Amino acid sequence: MKIPESPTDFLEGLFTICGAGSPFLRHGYAIHLYAANKSMENYAFANADGDFLIVPQEGRLLVKTEFGKLLASPGEIIVLQQGFRFSVCLPDGPSRGYVAEVYDGHFRLPELGPIGANGLAAPRDFMVPTAWFDNTQYSEFKVVQKFGGELFEARQTFSPFNVVAWDGNYAPYKYDMKKFCPFNTVLFDHADPSINTVLTLPSERPGVAVLDLVVFPPRWLTAEHTFRPPYFHRNCMSEFMGLIYGSYEGKAEGFLPGGSSLHNCMTPHGVDTITYENTIARGCETPTKISEETLAFMFESSLIPKVTKWALASPHLDKDYYKGWVGLQSHFAIENANGRT
């Protein structure tokens, strides 16, 4: 999405791409994009349907909450739980990014299992706001609340951010994804992308999630006798990819920062032809490193999302996406006992 030309704040610039479930059933999620060029002035937003996980891609966000302020740059995330009132300000001007909304409960850290005590996202790196309050009297302060997918409006003469102090562990927070400690294979084969899970909302079925936040940070690729980029596959999970900055390892061209891709349940996908041929030609004798200038992420779900009519009719829809795989050729060869192929 391009930054709008007319004055547009965070809420006005929020558009739904896809989702599954219902807030009335307390089950499911939605994925949105936002593009804004002005701050929310004299009004706040609250979501009764679920939690927001915001991933800014361009421009910092200064989020005022009843608990204090959170400042997030591209590469960081902000989680705003159900019911919190907040306003989004733009200290650097225009901003755009991604939003995941979940209805079931709250994100938590994944179980580390055999990894043990250290690795992935460390609890110490999640930051909550210091108490701050606004005791200003307003001629009018608007509060917009989302309930059941609809927006309702109330007006008052005081700021909802008049909370002097807070206590407890139900608070908004932010996390810098550059602090994520990745794990990877060191000899051969691929680890499942779930090894890069930052936060998860587990489902009732063990091993699959209502929604995972997965990050693809700078890291070393060292596996031998292995096709190192994401291999061609189908998946019972649905994968929504986003690129914050840099160039994604699985698609050499056409996937720009701020862009999105959705590979739905059991839809075949993998790297494009250029990446495939370059990888085959380079071989896997020496380690390579994903650039420090690249950061991609994925929202992954066991629920199948339905794409909105707005997204399908968007002028930004890439109708030539399939062409990235045109020209793929097999490099498979069988060698007999005489050394012939």
C-alpha cells in the first residue's frame, strides 16, 4: 500500500486483508495493513474483539496507552491487548505496516523444549511502558471502540490516559526482533520455520497455533548437501509473509518492503526461479549469511483465512506473481554404475 495523499490516521488507514473465525466465538484472527500520514489527535481507539500485534515497516510509531507510551521503530513490534485504549502518533511523519488481530486469548512465548533455557525471544527483552498520564481537559475527546467487527463512538471532555500509575502483568509491550536469537541446522537438512517463532497463540490441538509470529532475521546458513533456501512445499498451515526491509531470501525480485504474500493451506510454493538457479550454481560447500540489512516475518496459522473483497480488488494485487516460477527446470540426474547419466 502507498502512503495516502489525503490526511489519514492509523485507524482510518487500517484495511483488512484476510482472516478466519469470529470475535463472537472468541476464536480466530484477522490480518490488516495500515498506511497513515497523520497522528490520532484528541481521540483514542479500543478493541473489544481481541489483541493487536503491530509491525511497523516504515516510520516510527509513538503509541499512547493508559499504561504509558511505547515508541516502536521498523524491526520492532507492539502488542496491545484487548480493551486497552490507545492513540497512535507519527513522530517521523508517514508510516505503514502490518497488524495481526487475535480473538482467542493472548500471545505468549513458545515452549523451548530441547532448546532449553536460552534462545529465540528472551523474556528480558520485552519492554512495558513507564506510567505517564494526561490530565488535560478537552472540549471534546473521542473514543472509538471496535466491537463485533463494527466501530462505535463515544465523546467525553477528558483524556482516557489519565491513569497515574499501574501494577500487574496485563500491560502492552514492545519487542525488538533484532534481539531474536535464531537456531538453525549445523550439518544437513532444514529446520521447520517454527524454530523462528517469536510469539505464539496456541490452539486446542497440540503442535499447531491459531497464530504464530515467525521472524527471519540475519543468520548463518551452514547445512551441507542441502538446498538452503526455503524448499518447495505444501503446508497444512497458512502463511502470510511480510518484508520489513532488505531482500527476502526466497524471492529475488518482486517482493518489496511493505509487500505481502499469502500461501494458503496446501498451496504449493517455494523460491522463485532466479533464487533456485543461483542456489544450485553456488552450491553449499561454504557457509553463507543472510544480510544484516534484511528482516522478514510471517504470520502462520492452522486456520484457513478468507481473503477480503477489498484485497482481491486492490490495485496493488500482483496478478503476475506466478511468473516467479516460470522456467523452473529439474537438475535431477541418475548416474549408473558406469558413471553415465
